[in-house]
Amino acid sequence: MVEQIGGTPNPRSGVPDLAGVDIHALPDFQGDPLAAYYRPMESGSWALTTVAFGVAMGYFSGLQRVWNMPVLTRGQDVWMSICPMEVESQWIGIDNASGHTVIVGLGMGWAAAMAAFHPLVERITVIERDTEVIELNRELGLFDRLPDGLGAKITVVEDDAFTWKPDAPVDLLMPDIWLDVVSDGRAEETRRMQDNIGAKTVYFWGQELELARHIVRDGKPICDATLEEAAEQFALPLIGLDTEDYAANTITATRQWMKGRWLDGTDIPEDLRSKADNPERF
């Protein structure tokens, strides 16, 4: 999602308040090798467009200037873009991909295409139920244009995330079917997929924020030990917890992206509180 790119500043929506920010001093987003593969097009209710310039908050990093950013929308909703937040929030899964990787949710095809570059990845199955977004990606031809025939690793299957079963063992399950990075029941929905797929490892979009919500609700600090404990409670073979600075990065993502969407009964610590936790003041 790219609500943070433009519009009226709002701590709940993610649009940054740039008052007092020297935009010229901000670092430039270093971009992505796949950005040049995208072009404007439409398929039913879906559209690919390009935002010439914007200022975006990263997932683990701060504000950055973004140029010529591909954006995927459905109606008024932004489902994906190549911006700092999207790239940083997917990269742990892509970096840990191997063998047979299953990605649930096609989007712009970015995650599947990036995973195809990983030398340990042999096969990628993408599960997508929306025929219009499948057709958009077919017309775009991103996978066909990847270098060295890497797109041959990727197969798109039109099916439902909660009923599909693989025809071969799966090494990594990467679900990304949600509009926003925080939503209720995400771990449970991932577990429903995992019950059918039985992957060796799992990394779901927004994993850090979901772990943080449960840890903080229980009155505990976010650290390596509590992240491991929360992951065990999810009953999912989550990967990424041993990533360098994972706890510190989870704290950063929580401050920047929780936006008041804590679990009921949470006493929010001051060091994690954001403007979105005090909406009456804004």
C-alpha cells in the first residue's frame, strides 16, 4: 500500500506530515531492478500506473524520496507499489526463499520475480484467485522478460488461498493477500493456509507487526526471546527471527506502521506510542 505517498497528512492513514521536513535532504530510494519492467495498463478493475515523485516511509527505515514508482490499484485502493515499505516488508521472505516456494497473492508479480533470482529457489508457485489480476500480469509479461529464463521457475495457479493443496513438498510459504499491513486474524488465516500446504517454513506479510501486537498486549517488551515465544504461540514455522537486528527492526516497524491498530486490552508503552494512538490530539 502507498497511502503514505501523498494526500492530507493523517497519522492513521499513513500519509506523512512533511511540515518542517527538508525534502531535498532526504535520501533517495535506491529503487528496484524490476521497476523498469512495469508500464501503465488496465485489466478489469485493476490498473498499473506510475507515480512520478513522492515521499514514502520505509518499513524498517525512514522517509525517502521515491521516483517513477509503479503502483497497482483496484478502484480507490492501492494494493501494491514498488516503494521502501513494500520492498523492506517482503525482503526477509525473499532472502530466505529456497526449493519450492509458494507465494499466495500475485499482485504485481514482484515477489515471485525477485524470488526467482534466488539461486536456491528451484520452483515458485503463485496462488491467485482473481482472474483480472492474473490477466494483467499475463499482459505485462514480467516473468517472460526476466533474464536467463528465470521466469520459467514461476507457475501461476488460479485457486483459493484457503483450499489449495500442493502437488509436491513446499519449502517456504509466503502469504500476502491483505490490503493493509495490519489486520485482525492474520496469523489464524496463515495457519489455515499452512494446514493445507504443510510448508517447512513460513513468512507472512506484516509478520513483525502481528508478533508485536501479541507481545505488547501481554505486557512484555519486544526482544529476541519474546519474538520467539510469540512465534511458538502462532504454531507456525516462522522464519526471519534470526535476521540481524530483527527485534530492533520490529520495534521500528511497530512505531511507524501499527497506527493505533493494537489488540484489545493493550496498554501501549510510551516508547511504542505514535500520533495514531492519540487521535483526539490531531
